[in-house]
Amino acid sequence: MTRYEIKKIFSKTSSKIAVLILLGVVLFNCFSAMNQIRWVDDQGETHTGILAAQKVKAEKEKWAGPLTVERLREMIKEVRKANLSQAASGNAKEEDMAYSKVQGLEDIRMLASGAYGGIREFNYFAIDSLSPDDAKDFYPNRAKVIKEWLDQESGRFSEEEKAFLLQKYEEPEGPWDYQYADGWHQLFDCSPIIIIVTILILGFLVSGIFPGESRLKADSIYFSSYHGRGKATLAKIKAGFLVVTICYWAVMLVFSGIMLGILGAGGADCVIQTGIDGWKSYYHMTYGQEFLMILLGGYLGSLFLSFFTMLISARVDSSVIAVTVPFVLIFIPSFFKDSASPLVEQVMGIMPNQLAQLNLALTDFNLYPIGNRIMEEIPVVFGLYLLLLMLVLPLLYFIYRKKAVL
């Protein structure tokens, strides 16, 4: 029965087109990610693509190792030397040639914006104004910056929440290990759109599982059959689970394999704070752990939204209405993204779209007091939707099994 339900899904031309669209989105994003990496040769010429990515990797690997204060001083000196060369030339071509000598320090340049700027600021040229002696402030500045920001955000956090955040920022001890990790950065940047499109396509594929018999006017025969309200209903649920599971993991493994296979998987053991996207995060994890979190979060989101779509379709006998559910739950929160209300931000922080973009949630400051504990956003989101998924499954079975034929 389960095999028959899966066959019905993929026998439709629209389902085949949807799968091809999903594959196209994966390949397009992989191609775009490769072309975002920029390498400048010693003649000042800019290159992009796979070969450029390999050159950038070689340049950055020269600076791999612990980010000690002495190492940071050396990096700042190299940038200052390149700045003097650029200032003396006054020629754009020669400036690019000077930049080519320090492009391996691009990650450090980005980190300097976080270490020597505000929590909500980004200044690409922050490192240009530093002296080697400023290297000693690189690690202490994380706690200093967050403390200054918390003092400005009066009314948003309780004293307990402020203490919680400060403790989180003071926990990591340097020096951190730095390695080339562009493969992870590009994968994380592209993962939200890949997961969102996957969820929408999966919602489309499973939305017709339960209304199929009603659409064909065969529901009276279906429910009057011996297994119509028992094994056949379970077969539909199993079919939905298998379609979601196989399609999701196939997409994510292909996408991850292409990205990491070409750009490299080095740096998996480095903490996320060694990249500008994770510098201000109070979550303590490595790139490898973030990757696992993204995979599991996307899978949980795919399961929940797909089964919720199936629940709606079983209730209203319409795949058209049901297929709009993932669109609404994923895109409506974006309209409230820049809300100035802390309460609205907290509500948006536990919407199902967060499961598709957990790498972005790493930089959110949403805290949830539960009992005597203060919980971070990501554990709350995982726990909430795991619980909701466990509620949706039996409810789906019960609604369809007890369905009346009019």
C-alpha cells in the first residue's frame, strides 16, 4: 500500500516538474556560491569560480593556526604594510596588487569589525585603523561590546537574562584555532534558501496524498474497503514520511557534497566565532556541529510542515488549500522581521521558518524563561516542533480514519 501511495505521487507530471525545479535550485545556488568567491592575482586581476576558490584557500591556509595575541599582531602588521603600499601608489591597479598580498587575511579583516566595533555595526575598514598593540583587546572586546549593548537595551532583558548573556560571552577562552572554512561559510549562507525551497516542494508533493480519493470520487469505495480506515490510512502517513525523508536527505547530501567537495571541508573543528557570521553568537559550537544542527533543524521543519499540510488536506479535502500552508508559515514572519517590539521578535523566533534558517538564529538574542531556567531560542524551537510533530501525527490519523463520506 505504501509503495502504491508513493507511486501515485510521482506518477503526476506536476510532481516530476517540481523535483526538477528543486534540483535546478540546488545546482544554481552551488554555481552562484562558487562565483561569489573572489581572488586577486599579483597583477591585480580579479578571478572568480572554482579555480579562484582554490587559490583563496591556499592563501588563507598560510595563516592557519591558533589566533594568539602574537599571531594577531603579525596579521595587523601585514595589513598595515599593505595599506601603506596602497596609499603610496594612488593607482587602483597597484592597490589591487597590494591587496593580493594580504587577501589571505580577509577573514581576520572581517573579524576586526566585530572585535573593534559595535554589536550591530559592520566596518570593513576597522582593521586599517588598528595598531599591533590593539591585538591584546581582541578577545576581551567580545564581553565588553555585549555589555555596552545590553546597557543600551534597557527594558528588553531582565537582570537575570543580562547575566546569562554576559556569562555566555565570557565562557570561551582564547586562543581559538583558525583554519580556512569558506566551504562551511558558503554552505551555511545558501542552506536557508535550499531548505525553504525543499520544504515548499515537499508540501506540494504530499498535499495530494489524502484528498486523492475525494478528487477521483472514489472515497466511498476507499472507506468501505476492509483496510480503508486502518492500514490504508497508515500507508498514506508512511508514504508521506518516506517521501519527505528520502527527498530531504537526498537534496541536502547532494548540496553539501558539491559545496564541501569543491570548496573543502576544512575547519570543521573550528568554533563558529572564528567567522564574522558567528563572532557575536553566544552559542558555543564548531562548524561541524552547526552543520549537523542545520541538517536536523531542516529535517524537523520539513517533517512538521509536510505533515501539517497533510493534516489540512485531510480535513478540508483540498490539496490547493493545503499547499498554501507552508508558504504562509514560512513567509509571513518575514514581514515582522525588523519589528522594534521585543515581544514580536520573541514570537517570530519560534515560528516554523526558523527551522529552515538556524544559522541565522545563531545571531539572535531571543531568550525564553521556562520555569527557573533561561533557555536559548534554538533548543526551544527544536523542543516545540518535536512536540507539535508528535501531536500532528496521531491527529492526522484520527481525522482521516473518522472522516465521513458525503
